Amino acid sequence: MSKTSFFVLQGLAWPDHLISSERDLFFKLSDGAAFSQERHEIVCPRQALARFDTYANLFNIGKWRRHCDLRDLSLSLTGDGEFELVIFLVSPERSWGRVYNDIVTLQPGEDFVADIQNIPNFPDTGLLFFELRSLSTRGVIQDASWQTRQPPVRTPELMLSITTFRREAAVQEAVARFEAFLKTTPHSRHIHLTVVDNGNSAKITNTQHVTVLPNENLGGSGGFARGLLEAKHREASHCLFMDDDAAVQMIAIDRTWIFLAYATDSKTAVAGAVANSQHKWKVWENGALFDHVCQPQQMDVDLRDASQLFAMEFASTQEKPRNFYAGWWYFAFPVAHVKNMPFPFFVRGDDVSFSLANEFRIVTLPGVMSFQDEDFSTKESPLTVYLDLRSHLAHHLSLPEMEIGRKGILKIMARFWMRSFLACHYETLEAVHLAHRDVLAGPEFFRENADLSTRRKEIGDLTRIERPKTFQDTNALKARSRAWIPASRLLPRFMMKVTLNGHLLPGFRYVSNRIVLPDQKRGQIRPIWGASEISYISADGARSYTVHHHKGKAWQTTKAILGDMLQMWRGYEATQEKWRKGYDSLTAQSFWENRLNVSPGGEADTREG
């Protein structure tokens, strides 16, 4: 953990071709500087420049000052050669300050330490980064770390919990990376990995640092609940939830552990940002807010752009509002402050509910990011809309601080109806109706259907048209397209809104548009105005599906949904009371111990009943 009298706060992160090789997320090289992936070093001819104003390697001094009361800081460098070292302090609405600027000589095998003065006087919102310009014929940068003489507040006992379901290759790779990481981290004695195997197929061997727990498939909710029970059994101080399809650089775990060790507030939790694997430089969310809908924070920020990166870090340094939540692709939290276990949603919404129901002080950190295998925007389907809608309604009905009244609840119901109705997604409309019925039934439905098997089959059976298929001729679809209604113009678009995209116009399909969209635009309304035939095609062009305008299907399901809305309006108080009483019952530790057949001590109960 320490180099002589120093404690390392943040080590240098390097590109990893297995996770992210986007070099501009780690460092920026110019004037002939070159990087060796194999040796993890940067070679700099004379006047070459290496800058570290990057997502993975800048140091957010504001967060460390606010949450850890950091009063002492140094930068340690290892390498070979003479350099000009500049350490910059960047604050919002101010010119950059140079807190260190000197000629330094790096000697092989020795650490050069640059002390940074007046840390207690630094602003509560600020960033530090350094740059090195070579003054030697051949300078080499081998490592760097931000460090302190200030001792930590605690020694976290961190248990990682990965939930997996029949993704054997992905979870085996994650475990292999973890085992390799433990050979390099100084915190290995205080970190353990538990794999909750919902599919009983992971084929991972228990080791000193890895435990595999077979588990009934109750989705992410049941898997992470089982992991949390294990964390309590192991007396872990903190638990880190991670997805099996979420690739994380292992140095993120080090950064999480050390930040939790220094946090002055025991409620401090660390949320990881997320990007999809198609564009690893673009943020999908850096934490999110929930208010009627999920609102990703700093979405689409280009992490290669220093100005966008700085703005994101400045914004995320501020205290989070009460409705801020962390996704379970990466969320480390203090076990002692868990009041409510996960709600049995199966999937979707369980992470939102968990953050909202428990009083964590959530922080995001530079370089702590998960890279998801899939593009989130292509995951929408009748099943995911069903899952999203019921959790959205449940959050507002069950949690007093999320109270929005009957009008607010009906707005959510109307919004989900409108999106599918206008876009001719009538199978999704049927799923919306099912979500309403389940929420109106109250938490007891979720108690009795924690595995969601009946609903998953029912929605799977009704999903015929909206299921992407591989045999459609995408070229023929494009050839059929037509744009007779100029929906991009104000007046035609207004007419489409007034007539509910032609659902109030006789013979609309004879004069309407036929359009082809990438599947990332499923759920977007603006592109579909004036269309009665909409085809969605995957990015590789191999899969597609087509929906058609059909007034009978649209209004038949809408009639049922209007009935749901009327029932919610009339019985709002009774429904809300059911949810508020039932929520605490279904998020109690005893509920999950009974449902998962786990004894209060944490062991799976194998006795015959």
C-alpha cells in the first residue's frame, strides 16, 4: 500500500487491448513520443511531450478534498532521463494554475517525488494533471502515482459480487482478470470475489480469493441479493456489484478501495461510469437521476476531448441529489448502511430502487468505468419496456421521497403508451398493459413471481412481429421506402401529432411514409412521424423487423390501457398504501433468506423440508 512513508492514492492507468485501447483516454503523445504496450512505458526523444489530462489519469483533487479531507499530496515518477515536469491545477471559470514547474531527472529504479504545496487551500472543485517534456535524447516514462503521507481512515474489506447467467466465457474471463490483478495489487488480502451463478453453468473453481455460489435464477435482483447476503456473512465492510458482461480495468478496483479507505463519511459509495464497446470514448452515463424516467448524467461526453472531460468532472464533483442512483455494472457501497435489500424486480429497476431506498453518498471517480458488450439503445423490446414501466411506477408508489401523486403516475403510464402507440409497436403496447396489471396487483405479485417465468413466457409468445429476424431482405426493405409526407416540416408534423400519427385518419396507410431506421432509433418518436410502415435494421444489416399501422390493434389495446389508467386514478391511495407496506417486506433480509433458502448465517440450506 505504501512506498516508504507514502500511501498511493491513484496509480497510472495504461491502455489494455482486452478492455480499452483508446489511447487518448490514458495519455496524449506528441512531437515523437511513442508508447510500448508490451513494456508499459513511453519513450520520448528530445522535445517530445506526454500529457496526462485524460479520463483515466487526471486526479480530481476536488473530490478528494470534499470526501476525504485530503491535506497532503505528491506526484511520484519513475523512468529515465531529464524532463520538464509541469503539474496543472484546473478549476472552473479560472485560468489554469501551475502548481509545479521544474526540470527533473529520473533515475532508473528510483522514485522522483514532487511535493504539491498548499493542498488545504485548493478549491473544492478542481482537477490536477501533469505533463512531461523530454530534455534528453531518449527519455523514458515508466510509472507515475499520486500519493500522500496522510494515513487512511479505515481498511475496507471489499467483496466483489458478479451475477452471471449462462455467460460462461464472459465470467471466466472476468475471473481470470481478477486473479491476475490480485498478484499485483497491494490490497489483495482485503478483496474477495463471489460469483453468483444463476445458471449453474459457470464452471469456475473455488480458490482462496474466488467463491462460486450456485443460485436459483431470480434475475439480477436475486443474484445480487445473494451476493449481498454473502458479503454480510463474510463480514465485508463494502460490497461491489458488477455485471458479468461489464469489462472493467482492474485498476478501477484499486482506486475504489483506496477512496473508500480515505472517505470521511462512512456512507460513501463509488459508482462506475459506463460506455458501450462500440464507442469506448463516449459516455453512456456517469451515474443517473430518476424522476418519472431515468436521466443519464453526462451522456455522450467525448472523453478524448479535454474540455468536455473537465466539464464532466466539475459537474460530477458537486453533491448528488437524493434521486441520484448507480447502475449495478459497477457499484461499491458500505454494507452497514444497507437498510433495504434489492427489490425482486428480476431485472431492470432494481439498481435504481436500491440507490433510492438506501442513504448512500455516491461518488464517481476518473477512470472507474465499465464497458458493456452491447449498445444499450438496441436492447429495447416488449419485455424490456414491460420491465422498465413497472419499475418506474413502483419507485414512485413505494418510496415516500419519490411521491409524485396520481397525476404524475398517470403521466408515466401515458408516456409509455404514447411511445409504442405512435410507432406502431402494438406488441409492446400489450406488454405495457401487462405491466399496469402487475403494478396494480401490488408487491404480492412480485413475491409470487420473483422468477418472472410466467410473464417472460407470455411476453415471449406475444412477441412475433417485433422480434428481429435474420431472413428479411434488408435491401428490399430499403427499396420499398417512400417519403410522401414531408414530416420534417412544421405543418405536416403538427398534423401527424394532432391525428396521433395517422391513427385518427381513414386510409392513412395508402398515403403515408415507409421508412427504414437503424435499430438504435427504436423508441425515438421524431423519425417516425408520417410513417405507417417502419423497418428497424441492426448495425451489421443482418437482422431486422418491420411494424405496420393497424388501427384495430392500436385501439383495442389502448382501450385496455385506458381502463388501467382509470383504475389507477380511482384507487391511487389504496395502491400506494399496498406498495409502501409491501416494499419494506420484500426488501427485508429475511425475505431473501427464505426465498433463496439461505440460513441467517449466510450458508445455503440444503436440508430437506
